[in-house]
Amino acid sequence: MHLYLKKFGKTLTSREDGREAFAAIQPSLGDDKGSDKMELNFEGVNTFTPSWGDEFLTPFLKKYGDRLILLNIKNPSVIATIKMLEKIHTISFNKK
Amino acid sequence: MGQVSALLDINQQTLRRWDDEGGKLKSHRSSTTSHRYYYIEDIEDFLSQNFKYLLDISNRWAFNSDTFEIPPRLYCSDRAIFKARLSKLEAAFIRENPSDDSYSLITSIVGEIGNNSFDHNLGKWPDLPGIVFGYSLSEKKIVLADRGQGILATLSRVREELKEDKQAIRVAFTEIVSGRAPENRGNGLKYVRKIAEDNANIKIFFQSGQATVNIRSKTEHLNIGQVDSSIRGCFAIIEY
């Protein structure tokens, strides 16, 4: 599955909005067969924060593990936020 | 004029001079001998072009126990208003320099500080809910303030050993709070610190209680201080 984060807005900052975004997308994720890849694409995101990211990316990582791939990590706040989440949770995201 | 004088803490003589000279802040009056009136929009524009006065009014709002009316453009009573104004700031950055995306670091730290105020004070605002959020694009300075419970009161609920503002502010800016802690949050200020440390053009001042912290790039240790004037909530200035 390939998902563009800009569908949730270009300014992704609050925990509340991150939580809502994850709750909104959950029904369309369906049953995980254990082999599907999940690609999250950051193209078009202007501002990203650890608060929003923690509520959205962390549950995705728990669900998909190594099969979660982050794409278009170019925006400075996206780069900085992902680094911070990796440090907080001592994890490493797969990035392309 | 009296109301404007009290609001901006500027004496009436100065306001008259600015008006007569056609300078900083113009009034509206039907003739040269009639009373001078000011539109709130003109005052808001004046504040956005004169950070010194914007900072002063934000300071008085945040530090005084009395309440006073602050120009509506500065006040975000709830998170939805803050979100809309943050998007407006982001749009202004993009308009100024469409090819440079480094603005996103500024909007992200403003987002973290502002949303922190709402997250940590939800249902617990001691008097006025919401935050003051103002900026001067020409001077490249931003102010954020809340009249919430402050860092010590918030953190001491999960870290009982914290007794002083300085200890609390150090924890807020340095220690990673585990996602398994009672509060699944608390890492926003660490991010704010990291961004300021890694970017030479960004400087941050933050105060809660009597504790202050100044963050500059390439500083290995947090510059935490103590001041006499205490704020119950939080007060932040960002320069970029």
C-alpha cells in the first residue's frame, strides 16, 4: 500500500491531529497478511513535528515493522522529526 | 486614545506625536480638533511591525495575574485557531522565499511549543485558556506565551522528585520521556532544543516559573538561569 501524507494536510504538527489521522486511515489498512509493504510518502508535506509523527508513524512501525518504508524524506522538518523519533524510541525507519 | 495608551503602555504624548508626524501609528478622526480613534487592525499591524511592543504586551499578558484584553490577532483561545495561524505563518514564509524550505524548522518548533501548551493544560487552565502567538516577519522574531500550569507542575505529576523550576526545565529540554511513561508525550522541547543547537540562525529563550533557558547553536550545555519575575505558565521567544 502506498499512502501520501499530504492527504492529511501540509502542516502536520499536533498530537491530536496525528492521532486522528491514524484513526481515520486504520479501517482502510485491512488485515495485514504479514508480507505487504507499507509505503508512506512525504512528498508535499511542508511542516512535520515529532508530536504528529509519534502518533502516526509509531503505530505504523509497530504494525508493519521492517515492511514500513518512508519515501521522499527531503523536507528539513521531516528529516529532523524522523531522526528525533528514532532517538526517542531507539528504532530505525526504512527510508528510500 | 486612553485605551490605546493603556493597552500598548505608551504615553499619550508619544501617541499624538506618532500620529501628527504620520509615522508609526495613525489615528482616525474627522477633523484636526476632534478625538483620535484607532482601529484594532491598525494596532495589530503596528505590533507585527514593532516586535518590542509586541513582546511587551505579550509579557504583560503572560506575567500579570490580572486579565486584560489582548488584540484578537495575537490570542489563540483554542488549538484550532493556533493551527490556522501557524498555517498562515507557514504560507507567509513560503511567499517570502518559495525556493527555500528551511522555514519548516521554524514552523515545526513553533508548532511544538504552541501545541505543548494546549496538550499539557487541557481541562486544567488556571484562569485564561489558550496562548498568545505573535510575530514580526520583518524582524524575524516570534513570541509564544501561555497562562497554564507551567513545566514544574506538569512534570512533577510524573516525576515526583522535581521540586524546583530549574530542575524541571532541565528535564523538559534534556531527558527523553519514554512512551511507556504515564504521559505519552513530553519530547517536543527536546526537539526544539535540537533544532536550535543544529542551526546557527535560530535562537530560543524559554521561561517557566523562575527558570529560564537560552539555546544557541553549538552549545554543549544548556544555559539555564533563574530570574526574579516568575511566570506561572510558559514564555518563549524565537529568533531566526
